[in-house]
Amino acid sequence: MFTCKRGRVPEYLDLLKIVIDYMRSIGITEHKVYADIAESMDTIFHEMEVDSLDEYFTTARCFFVDMDAETKGLVDAFNEVTVFGRREIFEVLDL
């Protein structure tokens, strides 16, 4: 979940598309994006489903190691358009 600076959601979504395309290319194919229209209106939720948390965290950590200029520019752009972010991890229960 990220809260964007006022009016910067479209920029955030353009950046998120790049990240989702990359994640799809490495096999993380299930993604949903939600916009909060009831409260803050500048909050975007990106939901993804992964098979393994260990694999997810390994991939996420590798993303930030030895970043090339393009990747660093992407991270800097995310930091420029957002004011807050947090990660929530849920287990899907079969009932």
C-alpha cells in the first residue's frame, strides 16, 4: 500500500506498471491494483499472489543489490511521488 503525494497517483501507476511487468517476467503473474475511493483517494493497493514467501523475499532483496542506473531511477521516482508505504502479508486460508 502506498499513499501518493496529492495528484501524483497517475505517475505512481505508470511506475507500478513497470514493476508489475518485471514481476510477470519472473513468474509472479497474479496482480490486482486498487485505488482507495472512500478515504484518502491518494492511496493505491497493489496485491500480488506468490507461491513462496522465501522466493518473494529473495527476489525483493536482489532487486536492491547492485542497482543499475535505470533501476535506481525507478526507485527514486517512486520515492518522489509517495509519502507513505507499508507492506501487509496475508496467508490465504482454504476453509
